[in-house]
Amino acid sequence: MFPIEVWLTYSLACVLLVLSPGPDNLLAIGRGLSQGKLAAVLSGLSSGTGILFHVLAATFGLTLLIKTSAVAFYAVKLIGAAYLIWLGIKVLRSRSLFTLEPVKKQSLTSIFSTGFLSAALNPKPGMFVLAFVPQFVNPELGSVTTQMLVYGVWFAVLTATGFALMGIFAAKISHWLKARPKVVNGLNIGAGITFIGSGLAVAAMKQR
């Protein structure tokens, strides 16, 4: 059902997507710098769970409904855009997503929910899963639903692992960054702009 050459090609495509800069991996990196390795791992897992939400939605038709229903599409789009823009404004105001100063530890629940909502409320991953994963599905090899779920879950696992490793690496270079406060400030500004830009991009999405 899963030819090795197709699986390897799919995995490479997923890894490239995971490495692409975006709001969710920036969250994991920020958690690693300010909250430590455990927070980075949890943030990565929460993003992977958000991707899994989109996989399940795409597999069982919710994403297709959003794609075809104007009301559902614009409702999800506006909620997701507003959340990302709110996160961006929050980062620009506090400059605390990337920080090496002692900060109040956030609860694990707060860290997980922020990462999950950032991924789950963004309709772009859902549209991507709906357009990307089926390209590797072959009805002649067995159940389409099973193939969608397996490929989708693997994408979620790679997302969680990749983001967690990024956050752990960020935690490891925190000592190097302590001597470069301008770099840290620039990272916060860049992250805030990325969140806001992602939110505006979501808001500008058109139904296809």
C-alpha cells in the first residue's frame, strides 16, 4: 500500500515543508529560548497535533466543506487570521517570544494550547493537506481513507519532531545569543511581522 519510493519522496517533501520558516516553528524556537527544552518539545507536539487535526478534517470531509462552503470558509479564515495577527501584535509589544532574561514560566497547558491553536485555526495547512497528501494516494493500492490517514499522521509526526528539534537547538545556543541582544530583539520583530504577515495572508485567501 505504501511503495518505498513514494514514501521516501513524500517524506522528503514533508521535511522541506517543516523546515520552511513559518509561525509555528518560530513558536517552538521561541519556547526553546525562553522556556527551555521541555517547552520546545511540547510546542512541537502541539503543532503536530494541529496538523493532525487538519489531516482528520481533510480525510473525513470537513476541509472539503470549508473549501466548497463560502460561509464556513470565511468564518474559519477570519478566526485564523485574527488569531495569528493577535499573536503577532502580542510578540511585537512584549518582545518576549525570544528572550533570554528570566521570565515567568508558562504552564504546559498554555504552551500546548497556543501551539495547537496556531496550527489548527490556520486554514492554510488544511487546504495544503487536502491538495498535497492525495497526490501520493493510489486507490489501486487499497483504502484511500487509510492511505490519507497514514500519510497525514506521518506528516504530523515529522512536523512535531522537526519543530521540537528546532526548539531544542535554540535552547542550546541561548548562551551565544545572550551576548547578542540586538539579534534577539531582531528575532522578536521578525517573528511578530511573520505572525502578522501570515494572518494577513490567511485573510487574503480566496476560496477555490
